[in-house]
Amino acid sequence: MIAAAERLLALIEDGFLLVSCMCILAIVVITTGDVTARTLFNAPFAWSHDLITQYLLIAMFFLALPYVTRTGGHMALDFLARRVGDPMARTLLVLVGEILALLFIAGFVDGAWETTLDAYQGGDVLTGDLALPTWPSRLLGTLGAAVLALRLAVRIAQALAALARRDVPAYLSQDGHR
């Protein structure tokens, strides 16, 4: 069951990563167009800053988080875990960290969801040349964090299953690095 959840979650994470990459491309295209329009025609895009900062950067960051966590591409504060020689003790230490991270992210998701609902129900829009609603941007952050919470839950299940087998979870290498 954990393996099936892992495969499904990986598909979602890969899709989110693709959207994140498309956001990076959109930022590059919009910024290049803005600079070109400003330089050649003295007519910058008045809406580019709002779109990039309020939508594209948020989507880029939050939608990439679960994938980066799955692949170990983030900075890990594992200096203590690396010093623990016993693989079972190291796994327990990492498990505690994963549980604390899940609790933090779950609290973030709860707060972000409330903020998204408030923005939706209140009809909040960006103040500026591009009067876009704010709730889709907030929803992107909420979705990315929710999938990250699922990733952490799968890791916790993998670590518990490995501990039951007196083994180390597959996402940990032999030396304790992810």
C-alpha cells in the first residue's frame, strides 16, 4: 500500500514540478518582454510585477517543494543524524524530524486554506493594473504544501515499516544522507 501511494504521489509531484518549470519559463519570457518594451519603446508592462510576484513565484516555489523533498534536493539539517553510527538510531532521529516537519506543514496548510477561503469569500483582488483575484495564488501555495504533507506522511510510513523490519528506509542512504 505504501508503494502504491508512493507511485501516485510521485506522479502528482512530477506534474507539479512541470507546472513549476513552466512558471520559470513564463517569468523569463515576461521579464524579457518587459525589459525589451521598456528599453525600446519606453513602455514597460505595468502588470508584470504583480503577475510574477503574486502568482508565478508562489507557484514555482510551492509546487516544486514536494518533488525537491522526494529527491533530497533541498538543504537538510542532518548534521546530528550523520553523527549517529547506528542505522536504527539514525532512522529514529530522522523519523522524529519528519514528524515535526509534518506537524509544521499541516499547520501551514490549515492556515493557508483559511486564508484562501477568506480571499475567495471576500472577493479579494490585486490592487494595480492587473486586478486578478488573490485566492488562486493562495490556493497554489496551499496545494503545494498539502502535497508536501502527503510526501512527509509517506516518508513516515516508510520509516516505520523499515523500523519494523529492522531496516533503514530506502530514501536514506547508507551514510545517513538523503
